[in-house]
Amino acid sequence: MHPEEFRVSRPSTGVKEFWLTSSEELLAIVIAPDRAPEGIQFLTSPTDQFQIGQLGWKSGHEIEAHSHTKVSRTVNRTSEVLFIRRGKVEVNLYTEDGVFLTCTILESGDVVALFAGGHGFTILEDADIIEVKQGPYIGEEEKFRFLANGKR
């Protein structure tokens, strides 16, 4: 691990945030399957590539019907969110150029959002995962692959 290169914060929301200290860039967040407080609580900043919120409502609550207007956005890197529906997965976090920073274990019900840097996964127990990322996806040419530096 390279503690001088990243830090982990654990806000009271049940979210672990992984930050690259040199650029103060958010690498990833891990959201435990804790019950959401009543109402809407956003776990990411409005400037992040994804806005991720927890919504907790009591039976009978209604969310007003709505649509979203068209808005042009510029996406300069692909961010992704993985929902671990079943299983156990190790996620490894790296700098953009492949220097290993840390790893964390994800289990059934966990959600990880990956914003910057590099990442890789080791499936520790049979897993069922849903992945969501911005599109359109242009294929392998948008990926930079590297050897896992410093891991194992």
C-alpha cells in the first residue's frame, strides 16, 4: 500500500470514500447495504460523474411524476457503478498509471462507484454483479490496460 498517495474517509452515511491525495481526486466510493434514512440523501457531489443517492420512504409515500429535460454534458472519462447482488469480490484501486494503492472487499448488497484512477477485481466467491456506466461505450480503445504493479 502507498498511504501517502491516498486516504479513506468514512462519513456517517456508511460510505467509504477513497481519495487520491496528490490531486484530491475521488477514486471510488463503497456503499454498504445499510438502510437509507428517510428522504433523499446524496452520497456524491453534484460535480461527480454520477450522482448517487439513497432514497428511503415509508409505505404510501409518492414521488411526483416527472421527466428530465435534455441537458448537454461533457464526459471526459468513464465512471462505473457495480452492484454486488451476490458473492464476494476484492476490488483493487490503482493510480491512473497503474501503481497499486489499496484493496477492499465487497460483499452481497455492497455498491462501488469508480470515478478515477485504475481498478481491477478478483472474484473471491461466485458473484452476480450489475455494472452501470455512461454510454455510449466505444469499446476497448477507451481502456488503458496495465500490469498490476505492487499487487501480490
